[in-house]
Amino acid sequence: MTEKILSLHDLTIDLGGKRVLNGINLDVYKGQIIGYIGPNGAGKSTTVKIMLGLIEDYQGEVEIFGQDIAAGDHTYKRRIGYVPENAEIYDNLTASEYLAFIGQLYGLDKDAAETKAWQLMREFDMDHVFRTRLSAFSKGMRQKVLIISSLLHDPDLLFLDEPLNGLDANSVMIIKDILAQLAAQGKTIFYSSHIMDVVEKISNRIVLLIDGAVAADGSFAELKEQSKEGTLEDIFNQLTGFDEHEDVAGNFVSIVSGGAHHE
């Protein structure tokens, strides 16, 4: 049996008087790429933040690498990488300073972290800005720095929340291949995104969250078989009950072109 990396049992949380997660059960195994999808407000980022130990007032159990994270032993975090959806990045640091700092947080030696960071930046054709302040970086360049920072310490479990924000098509292809090769090495990847075609291509298992509960869980082929829909976007729309996109788009365009009048 493949090693279980992550286990959520009856995970429930209320935030601001609203139930955000409603009894999630999920077992994730070594080498899986989980596409974690759902409408805005479904609870995707909240789930990830709980697993990272950033939110604590939950009910249920969260086990990572076989240990209950509520026990207060934070050593599991050294084996985790994370790309947040909206990252605060230290603009006044250079890429070199920032990555060496992150590497040290994960227990790497400063010089070793800097050397490895430079080598990874070079693979992204960014070695020429290694000693440039991050404030001068474009959104895509910053995103690459965040991806490097999440992988610098060679984690076993990677949490990616909209990791392709701001990246051009070539970079997206590189990142997709990196993730596939990491999974083949036995790394486990928890991938949360709204970009359905990417989730469809890279995930070997897709978990759909609706209103804080798991509404579907399986490979793309299994979900397609169950729903008789063509693409992941079609499946998503069917399962979330959202089939008005053409009407909304038509109304929007008619307003833009001056065809609609305010009642």
C-alpha cells in the first residue's frame, strides 16, 4: 500500500459565524497530484491554511506524515513547501537575499541556500536579476521566485495555491513538467486553482469542494464517466449548478456595446 502523506478526518470550521468547512474527509497518498478545486468561497484556501498550521480553531483531525498536527510538534513543516495565492514578498530585499533567508528558515546553510537559489534562478533565465531588488520584478518574475522558495529545501509535500498567476505560456509548460517529475520522484502535490484546463492536465486526482464539503473525488476519467461531461470545466459547471455563463456573457457584452438599457 502506498504511504499515506495526509489525512483529513471530519474537518470542520466556522469563521465569522459562517460554516466554511463542513466535515471534510480526505486521504492523500505519496506521489499524488491532487487538483483541489471549487467555486470562490468553497473553502479551498482555508483547508490549505489549516494543514499549514496557520489556522487552528477547527474541529476534526488533520494528520500529516502520520502525526496529528494539533499535537504541537511543528517539525513536519520542514518537509512542506507552500506557494500562497497572494504572497507578501519582501520588496526591499534582492532575490538572492530573499531566497537565502527562506532557505535558512527551513534549516539550510546560508551559502548552500544561495548557491542552490542561483542555480534554480538560472534555469528560469533569471540569474541576471539575482541581485536585483524584488520591487523591480514583474508579477511573473515574482511568482517564479515564490515557486523557487517553496522548493529550495526539497520538500516532500507541496501546497500550491494558484501557482501559475502571472506566468507566460512557456513558464506554465515548464512548471507543469516540474510538478510531474516531482510527483514521479514520490513528492506529493496539493494543487489549488481556478484554471481548469491546467488542473485537468496535471492532476492524477481531482477533489471538488462545494460549500465546504467534498462533492466529487476521483481521476479526471472517473469524474468524466460519472458526469458524462467533456472537460473539467463542463464537469465543474454541472456539479456546481452553474450553467448560466453564456447568458451572463451575452448580457455583459450587450451592456458593453450599448445594447442594454437600465430599467
